[in-house]
Amino acid sequence: FPVTISGIATAFRVSGQAGSVLTNVKFRNIQVDMSVTCPAATIVYDDAGGVMRDCHMNITQNGAFAAGAILFRLNNTAEAPDNLYLFNVVCNVYNGGDAASYVFYSYDNNSSQDGSMYLYNCSGSITTTGGTGYAAICSYDDAYLYAENCVFNGSDYDVASTNSGNIQLRNCTLVNNTTLSTITYVVIS
């Protein structure tokens, strides 16, 4: 179903709490068109995991803030590892501000558990006018991002690993061939 949002920071937030990491939270066949002037994230999984399938998101942020499509984040309160699986998800992000922004972000800082984002047949494109634009980013050594048959188009980086994030790509297209740090490429033989 289509959802149009303006003036709100997050379209959907799935949030676990201390003592319970949520699993198997699903989004399917949704379209989100978001236009804001505040910090924006379309879908945020905090200490939660699940599946997204056949979704389309367009985010326009015209303020001086960050913008993002999908954030998967395990915080230091996560008591269990979690995974987020994305199938056929298409996201376009435009940020007219000066803050760093992203399309797909796997983040796990100070957690004793691992968080893994899996992308299959997904596409992410980001355009920024001032801040750094990442089509896919993975941060910290407990965070993992695996992508297969995906297309990444970043205004600054198609794919980036920061603070020892773990990224593995298989049969993916990097439109600008721009990466940051160590990326593992799996060759199909």
C-alpha cells in the first residue's frame, strides 16, 4: 500500500527494549514517499529484525539534517543476535542538507551480539548536495552487510565500511565503483 509522509522524522520504527530483541517483524508490498525538513529515516529496526519484501521508498530531505532509507541497528542493550532480510527493495534518497546520509545501513556499536543485514535483488541510490552519501554502509565490527544481485549508486560511496564493519558482495553492481575500506567480493564460478 502507498504511504505519503511529510514533516515526520520516521515512517516506521520497530524497537526492541532491554530484555527482548524483536524478531520476524515483516514489511511487504509497501511504498513510502517521504518529504521532510527534519532528520529522516523511512524504516528503523532498533534491536529488532525481520523481513522486508517488495518495497519501494523515496525520501527527500531538504533541511540541514541526515536522511536514510533503512537503518538496522543493534544497540548495546541487545541480548541476542538478529538479522534483517531484504528482498526486492528499491530505495531512492535525496538529501539537500550537509549531513551524511545513507540508503541501507547496518550498524552495531558496543553490542556483544552480531547484527546482520542481508540484501537480495535490491537497489539503492542516493544524491546529496553537501553531506557524504552512502548507498550501503556497515559500521563497527559486530555489524555485517551481505548483498547479492544488488545495485548501489552512491553520490560519494556506493559501498562503505566504517569502524571495521563487515561487508560481503556477490554479483553486485557498483554504479560509480566507489568504496571505502575493506569490501569482500565473492566471485561466482
